[in-house]
Amino acid sequence: MSPRPHRLRRTRTAWRHTAHRVRPTLSTTARLTAAGVLAYLLTLEVTDGPVDLTGALTALLVIQASAHASLRMGLVRVGAVVTGVLVAVALSAWSGLTWWSLGLAIAVSLLLAAALRLGAQALETPISAMLVLAVGGQEIAAETRIVTTLVGAGIGMAFNLLLPPPVPTREAAVSVGTVAEEQADCLLAASVSMATQPITREEVATWLARARRVEGTAEQAAEVLGTVRDVRRLNPRALRAPDVEPRLSSGLDALQRSGLAVRSLFAVVLTEAPHRATLDDGYGEEVRQAFAVVLAEVAACLQTFGALVEAEVSGAEQDAERALARSLETAGEARAILTELLFVDPRAETSLWLLRGSILTAVQQVLTPLDLEERARARQLPTAPPLGALTPLVRAVVPAPSRRRARRLLHRVRLLR
């Protein structure tokens, strides 16, 4: 297999991922810029005297703090930011920026964060205090600072509620596809090496180390999926689209199971591989060539599975599903040929037969999570109804006794019908 198509495919994938990273960055930049400018203009309207940028700074901090969080966590972060800003306002009016005022701002902010039980967001309080203290000036009255702080906090919350950040569904789909691509690259590298030369323990150890590095990519994909779950909560943009996060999570879970099988496969091959390059590497030319074909076909299955998961986001999975079916069939045929070549009399070479049987089992375990029937069941996972995103807001606004009375009333109405 020529490495040139492989390099071209990786280059196209890298450009595609870069485009999906740039769009959210541009969107976030536009939101932060607009919020900062609007907070500044509103500050000029409600205050007199020297220009104060505390409102604009607070708006930026509030939006950044709560952009990727649920409403409750967003409010906690807003409280942390506003508390830190107010601490800095008080110290700026009293003494300005000195070494001891900086230390006092940090200490007081952390104590207030502990008293308010801000938890993991406690550090945002001293960070906000230090930022405001650095740009503060004694010529601006404390009352003005408080007003502008509240203006900035209001602008930040309004932007997060009225102009919420986009749900990074596409970015999450691409991150899951990246896991599939990297796993396929591991198998393709092993396939190319096995097709051109006898294997060695050092070479197989390189394959295994590369396969283990994919775990980091899978963890990053899981973090993006967690962000999708958080951003969808109380996000009006989520009302226009179904929740595909469960499908993406099931796809990532399948890839992680395949990745574990890939690492097991390489570990078994490592057990049998010789320390030095030799023609007698335990396989022979014919078996190595067949093994290389199997690895390439399994890599193709992983690629098409990743494409299927991405296509499911847009509801255009039919072509990808057919491609995966063909890839799985071809991989099954190649595995059957390899099985015939690896079969030896277990009474003559018991240990070798057990090792090669483990190889065939590991290959099958890579393919099993990619099964089309299992993927079809994953697509049947219930997606949240459009109004389901409003449930947390109803729980936050309507008291629990009122909700219970409403449920009892609805139950009576149903009985009357």
C-alpha cells in the first residue's frame, strides 16, 4: 500500500478539523466583542465622570465563565465573578494596586468564595479581583464601579440567555471521527510495515505505543461530548435540533472498545515477535501478506464507521451504512483466509496455536463493536423532545409543591376523561 494516499487523507482530515475549530472561535470572538462594546456604551449612559471599563471587563468575564455551563452553574460563576469584582472595587477606592492590596484581594476573595460555597469556581473570584484591580484607578468612585459591575454582569447574562453559544454538535461528531481515523492509522501503519518486511519486537512495540496514544484523543472527544450536554441545557438553539449526543456517545464507546481490542492484538503479536529482524519471524511471507491485508481491511472498517457516526448527525447515514456493510464483509473474508493460513496442528505446536488463536480473536473483537445491527440499535436511543430542554428551567422557576399540585390536577383530568 502506497503511503501517499494515506498522507493525502490525513492532510484533508487535518484541514477539515481546523475549519471546525475556527468557526466556534470566530463565533465566540464576535459575542465577546459585541458584549464588551455594548457594556461600555451602556456604562457611558448610566454614569458620569471618568470612563470606567469595569462593566466591559465584567461582561467578558461573565460570558466566558458561563458560556459552556448549565444555568445553575452559570449563576454560580457569575456570583464568583461579581464577588471578585466588588472586592477589587473596594480595594481600588481605598488604596489602589500595591503588593499588600493584591495579597489582601486574593485572601478576601478566597474567603468569600468559601463562605458562598462556590466550590470548583472559587478561583474565578480572586482572578476577577486581580484583573479589575490591575485596571482600576482611584479617581473613579466606588459607587460608579459597583453600578458598572452590575451593568456588565447584566449584559453578560443577557447575552448567554438571548444569544446563547452554538451547540458544538458538529465539532463533537468530528472529534469522534478523529478517534476512528487515528485507530485506523495505527492499523494501516502496521499493515504497511508487515507487508514490506518481517516484523520485530521493536516495531510492534511502536505500533502498541501509537495505539495507546489514541486513548488521549478519545478522552478529548469525551470532553467535547460533555460540553455538548452542558451547552444544550436551557439553550434556545437546542430547541431546533434533536439531541444526537447519545448516539455520538455510543459511537465513541464502540470505538473505545475497538481500540482496546487493537491494543490487545498488538500485545499478542508482541509476545510472538522476535527481538531481531529475521526471515523466520513466526509467520512467513504468505501469512504476513495475508495479515497485512486483514489489518488494512479492519482499518477501512474503522474509517467507514467513523464516517457513519458523523453522517448520523446530519441524518444522511444511508450511504455510510452501505459502505460499512461492504467493509465488514471484505474484512470478514480476509480474516477467513488468514484463519486458514494460521491454522496448525495444536498437538504439534500448542503454544503457537494458542497465540495465533488469540490473534484471530483480537481481530474479531476489533470488528464486533462496529456491527451494523448494534449501530442500528444505538440510533433507536430516545432523543430529547424539543421542549425537554426547558425542563430544568421549569424546575428552577416553579416551586416543588406547585409542581406536585399540577401533576395531581393533570391526573384528575385524565381520570375524568
